[in-house]
Amino acid sequence: MQRRHFLKAAGAASVASLGAPSLQAQNLPSGPIRLVVGFPPGGGADALGRVVAQKLGTLWNQQVIVENRPGASSMLAAEYAAGQPGDGTTLFLSTINSHALAPAVQPRLRYHPERDFTPVVLLGVTPNVLITGAANLVKTVKEVVALCKAQPGKISFGSAGPGTIQHFAIEKFKLQAGVDALHVPYKGSGPLLTDLIGGQIQFTFETMTAATPHLKNGRVVALAQTRAKRSKAYPKLPTMQEQGFPEFETMNWYGISGPAKLPAALARRINEDVNKVLAMPDVDEKFDTFGVEDGGGSVERYAQFTHAELVKWAKVAKDAKVSIDA
């Protein structure tokens, strides 16, 4: 697998540069470790968090508990996690929402992704998927555009909350398709998908991680994926760019961060162990199924990645005039 090869090379380089003895000497907390997730159960962040937490718990021979703290597109959970002790007992499942989009649309944010967090590791990147309920007769992006033009402002697109990547994707779609549509924000992907399946809303640009189980059981139908290249998990599903939107690209990403005072040696120890988890064949297969690719690597890689995303989405928010609904 491409990710496994990358992890082996990056992991070896990271360990060589840091020195294995210092990593092994850095002890983990003796008690339970919490992985705070800013979305409710049933969404993509929660699914990935539980896979990683379970494997780390086994590797460390201690409890790693997923603690869901949904609300405000993960900003509440990020603010909470940033204020926890830097002793390794609390980690945060950082995402594009908490560490790139929220700073772009919320000038009064009570934390800063770089000042108040210590980067640990990138878990991976995944496309969004334009999906609709299985009962919806609209099955192509062209038909979605036609429907929106026929009923301006009435066709509903759900998101996991204001300022999330789904919200950004909706706004990009509206701009590039020249249509008006109704944005319906939720408190996470779980309730969003429940309403999409039930027909209360019509479309969403959901994360591939959260959408995959429902696509496999036939409850929803995929119309397009949103990265420039097709995901290995959905090689037959065309991208938005292939369907007439040459500049359309959105993606979600997931990582692990700690509070700002997390010791650098402990961050590197956790990084090394998460890289081991990501290289496990069953985890690699699970992540491939979810469309999560290109994860792993050093602490420095995740720090550089996060900084680039902050700059990128601040510009997108300004250009697309994306704001959080009052």
C-alpha cells in the first residue's frame, strides 16, 4: 500500500533523527488517556478516533478513551482540549475544522491551532463525497445543478456545522455552479446523515469516512468525490473536476494534537507509536476503505501541514465570503 510504504520511510527517518533511546525513555501517563473528539458518535472523526484509540490502548496496555464533545463545529472541544494539562492524559483529534477552517471564519476564536496546541501526527486526508438519499431520483451533478436552478434557495444541503468543510464545499459549489441553495447546519455528521437518509435534507458534501458505511449498505448514493484525484477506495466515482468543475477541490483531514505544554519528547513518542498503528495491515485496510490516505510521518510534517492549511483556508474563506451563521 502507498501509505504503508510512506510510513515505513518516514518513520525510519524520524526515529533515526530523534534517537530511539530517548523515545523509549519518555514514559506515558500511568492512568487512562483521553482522546477528545469534537463531533458526536457516528461521524468520520469519531470512527477514525476509535480505530486509533483501540490500537494505542493495546499497544500501551492501558485505557485510551474516546471522549465525544460535540458542538460549534469542534471549536468547543478544541478550546477544552487546549486548556488541559500537558501531561499526555489528554489528546485531541484535530481536524481541518478545528485547526484550519474555524480560525478562517471565527475572528474571536478562544484558541489558536499553533499557539495552544502541540502537533503530534497526521492521521490522513480524505475527499468529501457529494451524496444523496437512496430514494432521491437525482443521480448526477448536472441534475443537482438543474434542480437548484429550478428551485433557487429551496434545495437543502446539510453540513456538520457552520464553518465545517462541508459548509465550505457547499459555498464553493454555489459559487462555481452559479446557484442558490439552502445550507442546513447540524452538530456533526451523525445527525446529518440520519436526516439525509430520512429525506429531511436532500444533499451533502460529506466526508468519505462518515459516508462510506451508508454507501456500502445502500442508504445513500454518491454522485461525485471532491479531491483532484480519485480515491483508491472509490476508483469508479468521478471527481467534481471531471464533471465540469475544474477548480473544485475540498478535502477533510485528521490528526492528533496535544495541549501546548505537551513535552516534545512525549509528542515524539506518541508520534512513533501512532505511526506503528497506521502501518498495521488491518488499520491500513480500514483507512483505505474510508478513503483516508497520505497519513503518518513526523511531528514536523504535521506542524508544516497545519500551517499551510491555515494559510490556504484563510484565503478561501475571504475569497468565497464564507462566514459562520449567527
